[in-house]
Amino acid sequence: MKIGFIGLGKLGLPVALAINAKGHEVMGYDLNPAVKGYLSERAIPFKEEGIEPLLETHTVQMTDDIRNVVDWADIVFIAVQTPHEPRFEGATRLPEDRADFDYAYLTEAVAEVSKWCLYYKKHTTVVVISTCLPGTYNRRIKNLLNEYVHYVYNPFFIAMGTVVHDFLNPEFVLLGGEWDRKRLIWSQKPWDKIDDFYRTIHDKKLFPTDITTAEGIKVFYNTFITMKTVLANTYGEMAHKLGMNVDDIYAALSLATDRIISPKYLKAGMGDGGGCHPRDNIALSDTAKRVGLSHNIFEDPMKAREDHAEWLASLIIEASVKHKIYDIAILGRAFKPETNIETGSPAVLVANILREKGIEFTHEEDVEFPNKPYVIFLGTQHARYFAGYNYPAQSVVIDPFGELPESEDITVVRIGRP
């Protein structure tokens, strides 16, 4: 294929060279005139593992005009920066204010590519790999496009210095496109071309979703790593202050590949509960205060769990007001499915918060509903709630687990699942 690249910096250049090495023709454009010299001299001013052989044998072309890239390429990748101010990069104390990324370079590049797609009346798959926060496409990008641009959001999970290796050996390939929610597929135009392209690069899984979700997945992946390192360093500090061996802590937890180092507990729903998890966090938060831990991370998840429960309570109240249904029920008291243990139950926490707000409601494991509509919140993931349960007609059922199928008789609110 003919692959165009807009932006040949520390991310774009190594990827363009890797694609070229896989047998594709590549044409690049960059505002920095020095890039042309890097390619002609076959040397770069930054460290990138494994790039030397690619520089020695590359056939990447450069152009001084984006229109040439659009006219020539089958797929156009946009790899321009979306920078943050230095004070938001983590090398200084956290400022009181916060800010989104600067999308000026990205929007300028997308607008320019879109303009030339329209000029040539050429249907073009345009692939953005720049990091964006969720919602950026809808707020900043969508109105720049036209009928000839088939937009794909394809951020990479790479680390600077090992871009070539990480691009060629990904865990998976994330692809955001215009999504048909009913059929759970993309429109075919960009998908076929992207699928054909990546099959020439590697055999790793392609993960298609809508654009906004893909924007979220990218930054959630990155922030997940931060959360892991913060937790690991917390263990190190507590080990130092209490005489534990942090390397043994690491070694033991690394063996927990069923529940900790695994996809378990990553699916959104209700908070955790039972006789161990909440109380252990609360008790450790006391230990953290006692030993003078630099940050009481054990208190943070309990506050977040409580804030989330309060948000769920607000959804129940909002549904009652919106639909003018004033009979409310919470189904499920147990802290997890197929048990009757209520210790530490997040469903009971939601109920207690509703009670604090003066809301009247029914809260049971099962309810024989009278023949009138209810706002029903599923507080426990009991299987019976999701198949054949006797919900009254015209009811609103709020499902935080996303398992209740759509129904003509009731309104189903599957939280976080449009």
C-alpha cells in the first residue's frame, strides 16, 4: 500500500520506517525541515532502539506539501503532537488548575488533510494516532471532516525509545471508527482497508470500537500504569516504615494471576464488598496515618467507592423525577451474586445514602411487585434478575452490570453502555 505520514517526530518517524520495512511505500510530511536531513543522512538525533537498520535501507519519500500526501496515499496517518504545558507533565508539583491537551497542531493537520480530500474528491482513510482525551473527536475533530474522509482513531501503546518494537509487537491494536451500535460493527469502507494493512504488519488482535471509547481506552491504559506504580511504591514505603520486605510483597502478588494480575474486577458495576476488602482498606488507612505514610492511598478507594455509590443514588432519584415514577425498589442486598452475606455490601451502601436523602424505597433480595411501574435498581448481580424476572410494565430498571437485555415492556438503563 501507499502510506502517507503527517508528522515525523519521535513517534511518527520510527513508525513510518517500520511500515516501510514491511514493504509499503511511504511518503511523509513534517513542518520541521530537519526531518528530511535525518532521512537523507540516515541518522536521527534521538535514541530509538532498533531504528538503525531501518534507516540504512529505507525508501521513505518526503514532500513539502500535504496535498501531495493526500493525492498519493491509500491511507494517511496523522502523528502530530497534542502537547501539554510543562507544568502538567509531572516533573513539577501538581498545579491547582488542570487543562486539556493542546489540539491546535492536530486540528490544523486534520483540517488540511480534509480540505485536500475534498479538493481531489478522493475517499481516504485518515488514521489519527495522536493522544486525545475522550470526547475530543466530537468536540474538536468531527466538524472538520467531509464525506471523503474516513476517520479512524488508532492510538499506539508504545514507549519512547522502543517505538519500533512496540509498534511491531503490540498487545492489541485499538481502532475507533464510526460505530453502528445496533449491529456492533464499523462502516465497511475504512475497516476493510485498515484490516488489510495491519495483516501485513503482524497477526495481533484488532480491537474495533467507537471513536470516543477508543479515546478513553488509550488514556485509561496510560493512567492504569500510573495507578499500579503508585500502589507499588506505597508498598515500598510501608515496608520501609514497618520492617517488611517489599520484594517479597511484589513476588507474592505477582503469583496472584487469577484475581489480581488478570481481567477480574475490571468490569464496571458495583463496588466491592464482603468481610475483607472494605474493612482492610479502612484499617490500613489507620495504619497509614499511624506510620506517617506520605499519602494515604488506602483512604482514596474507600472515598471513591462512597462517591460512586452516591452517584448511583442520584441516578435513581433522577430517573424517578424524569419518568414521574415515585415507587422505588433496590433489588439485591448481598455483596456479591448467589450469596446472602450483606457484610460490606455496596447495595446496602446505596440504600443508606438514599435513606440519608429522605427517599422512601423498598430494599429486598426479591420483590413481588404490584401491577404498577417502579424505578428499580439492581444492586446485586444475581443471575435471576437478568432472565425472566417479573418487572412491572412501564418500569425503569437501572442495571449497573450491563446484563439486562432490552425489553419493549420496560426502560432499561445499562450504566455506561449506550
